[in-house]
Amino acid sequence: MFNKILIANRGEIALRIIRACKELGIATVAVFSEADVDSLHVQLADEAICIGRPPSSESYLKIDRIISAAEISDVDAIHPGYGFLAENAHFAEVCASCRIKFIGPSPDAIRAMGDKNAAREQARKAGVPICPGSDGEVATEDEGLKIAKRIGYPVMIKAIAGGGGRGMRAVHNDGSLVQGFHAARIEAEKAFGNGGVYIEKLIECPHHIEFQILGDSHGRLVHLGERDCSIQRRNQKIVEECPSPLMDKNLRKEMGDCSVRLAESVEYENAGTIEYLVDKNGHFYFMEMNTRIQVEHPVTEEVYGCDLVKEQILIASGAHLSDHVANAQPRSHAIECRINAEDPDKDFQPSPGMIDLYYAPGGRGVRVDSHIYSKYTISPYYDSMISKLICVGSTRSSATRRMARALGEYLITGIKTTIPFQRKIMRHADFVRGDFDTGFVEKILDPKPLEMKQ
Amino acid sequence: MFKRQPNISSYPNKETGPLELKDIKAIIDLMKKNDLAVFKLEKEGMKIELEAHRHPVPLVATQPVVQSAPAAAQVATPSSTPASPPVEPKAKYKEVVSPMVGTFYRAPSPDSAPYVQVGQDITADTVQGVIAEVLAENGTPVQFGQPLFRVK
């Protein structure tokens, strides 16, 4: 077992890892930037080392400084958390070359699943469904028509150099394909200087569903069910839950088997997540794999009764997967709300500044993972997530009601937060019924497009 | 891949705020010149408060104090409040701080003479003067921003 671990992260996840270490009897070293002097992870770690100026490019992303900090504090392992260097294969290699255990998968596994095209190919080889589409660029409309016929309408025409919705067209038949093909090319040429487009099947009203994977270094690999992360705003998850209201036993088994097979094909070790889009008919398509612990891991922990961060540390130290984890069964319903320092009334613009009063909710079935406190100043340099509120209930409806109750108790003054917006979601009839998809947030923010829908 | 990576460019900071960094530096210089402890300015859409700290504030029990070199202070604008650690004004002394994390060695080997001694004249791009004090112990770990020398 490790004697001392360095946490190469900040905020709530740094705190989460320190808590796991304390319970395992492992000493902790925090690293911090000049902006995080007063942060809770700095106060609660056994040692803390300043590694640079506030921008993360000058601190939390500086590999040499973090490795120096690890050497002067003489740690056995580094936990990267999520974001920053968590999915950086080079960082994992540097750790290994310095004889420091990187708590996560091997650099090879990070590389194999980190590149989107390589991961898609890996999934295809492992027999995991991928979103049908063209192999690379579609040069002519004839070729486009052929592909659309093969994969079936509706399809999406997307710019190869694309992003931000430009050069993108959803088409429903041959006529609109020909029209959309040329329009998308012209738009892509104008926006990116590259008119290349490709075609992918359009998955209508999808759910974003991901499977939690856990594998040890002795070849034992299991999945711990799914999380439904369909409540997103601009591709950023806001609410996550386990289990998914869309899921039944058969689909869970089928998707779980696929996930285990894909992870095994790259000899995956430690915690990871495989993301899918699932349509309303239960057809699922592989999107990507995240080779790290996820922000939303607590909902899985609550439902499956395990501690994923502790398990990560144990696995990295060479231990076998714990039996209670390998045989865990879902036995309740958990929802997580991400609380961000943003103003929901002003297009969710960041709202940094000093927290005046902080009072966290409590009571049965309520968990708060957060690094903030009264008079703590939220820095404008980092991500705006300041807290994760997790509520558990024996059923989905009791978990939803508990979340609405806990959000009502949560008091953060001095800055704007997304708590009022989260309360709105918990009270929304469609959410309460479990009837939603990835378009839910846009729909409740601006109900007009729904009425105009053809 | 890096979904949770902070997007710094999208956040306002003091360099891009209504008041430019060079203006703040000029105010700090004026404060020092006239030995002012507090400076406040409020106008439409902007508020600035500068406070000079006479004593460094200890941060973490197990680690030495971090200070950054130039006198900076709390700057508040409507949309941003960068948190910079309080800084001691150096009327007489200038501190040379560690630019990296690592082990501080005063000499190239245990038998050699130190690179610099107290009382020695030094000339570099950024500092000029006489070494008044060596603040870090030879062979000990230092963190980013930790004071190493005091120069007169």
C-alpha cells in the first residue's frame, strides 16, 4: 500500500481524494496555485506545495513542477482527479519514469481510447455498435445519397473541420440531402476554409448514457451500471442520475457486456467510463471513453454501495478488486446536481467573487461534495463548478423530491449560483416523469423551438 | 477529452478589465512613494481597493510562506475578483523568490563555496544590490514563489 499520495488537482475532487486517503491511512500532499491559497484542499492535506501562478497553464498543467513537488515530498503515487492532466498519456509516462505510480490506466490505454477515431475503430473491432456513417469525407452528392440510403434517414451532414454547429445540416430525404450537402459545404468553406463534409446517422432525441468500468491489474474487469447524463446545457452535464429511467434489465446487460468487452480489448486497468447515445427505441451507439474518474461518480457510489476513489487507489497499489464491488447490485436511486457559480438569468455567465454565507443542506440521503465555505473567494481562473449535491432515495420519485427539498435548503449568498435553475428542473413535469432527452435544457430555457417543430 | 478543463480565456481578468495592469502598478508606486496603506476608488461600473500589508500572512502550517515579488493587492471589478495573495511592500529590501518547485542548493557541491554570500554585490537583469539575507536553508525543498534572498 502507498504511504503518501500527491493530488494533482484542485477543488472538490482534490478534497474527495484527500478524504479517501485519510480513510485509508495514507498521507496526502496538495499542490496549489497562488489563487488557491485559501482553498480547502490546501488546508486539509498533510502537506501543501505552491506550484505556480493562477492560470492552470502555469500551475495545474505544469508537469515538471508537479513532478518536482512529488519528488521533494517523496510520494509513492499521484492521483490526477479529472480534467487537467488526468487523460494525458505523456504525464502518465513521466510519472512511471520517475517511479511514481499514476493512479489510472496505462499510457497505452489512455492513447488507445483518447483519440476519437482510434477509439471508434477499437469499438468496431470489439463488436460495439458505433454510429453508422461515412468513412471520412464525402466528396460528391451521389456518394452522399448512397451512404444515406445504406444507413437510413434522417442523417446529419457535418463539417470535417467543424464545431459550434456551423456546417451542420439535418436532412430527412433525398431532396433535402442534395440541397443540404451543397449548403453545408459552402458554409464549412466560409467558416473553416475547408469545405469537406461527412455524413452520420442522426440519432433523434437521444439519451446520453455512460457505463462505469472498474478493472484491476489481475485481469478482473466489471461494470457498475449506467448513469444517465442527458440533462446538459451546451454539452456540459448539469444533472446526472443512476439508474437511467430509460434502462431495463436486458438493455443494461447488453450495454454492460459491450462496455466490458471494449475495456478488456485494451486491457483496461482502474476506473473508466464508456459513453453512448441511446435512442428512444433502445438502439445504442458508442461515443467515447473517458479514461479517468468522472465528476458524476458519486451517483454510482450511492447506488452500488462502494467507494470508487478508494477502489482506484487500492487497484493502483496492486490489490484485487474488492468482492463487495465486483458483486455490487443497484439498490436505490441517486441524482446529482452540479452547482455552478453562474448566473442563470444572464445566460449562465460566470459569477466569481466572495461567498458571504454558506449553509449546506443535510438530513437523510443527502451528500454534498464541495470545497467552498463562508468567506471563500471563487477564483475566475478555473471551472465554475463549486459543489455537487447528491440525493439518494429508494425510488426515483423519492430521490427527486429529496433533491428538490435539499436544493431549497442550500444557502450560498454573495454570488450567483445555478441552484434556482436546478430547482426548476426538479419541479419540471417532464423530468419528474423521467421523460427527457439531451434537448431537455434547451427546451425549458427557450420553449419556442418546440412549438415550431415540424 | 478534457471536458472539465477550465477555460481561462473566457473569464475576465485584470489585464483585460477596464483598468489596465500598468495603471494599477502606477497607483501602487504612488502609494509606496507617499507611504499610503489603503487606496480606494469607485466609479461607474468599476471599483478598486488596494491595501499594503506590512507583514506576510502565513498560509499553511507545514510549508513556508509564499509571496509574489511585486506589490499587488485586491482588485475588484464588477465581473472579476482575482485572488492574489497579500504581499509585503519592500521599501528597503527586494526579495528574490523561487521561480520553480525543487531543492534549493547554495553551492554546486557540498565542498564548494556558495554561489553568493551575504554582503556580496549582485547584478542581474531584474535585481541589483547587496545580498542582505539568505532566507532558505541549503539543501531544503522550496515551493514556487518562496523567498530565497533578501537584497538591499
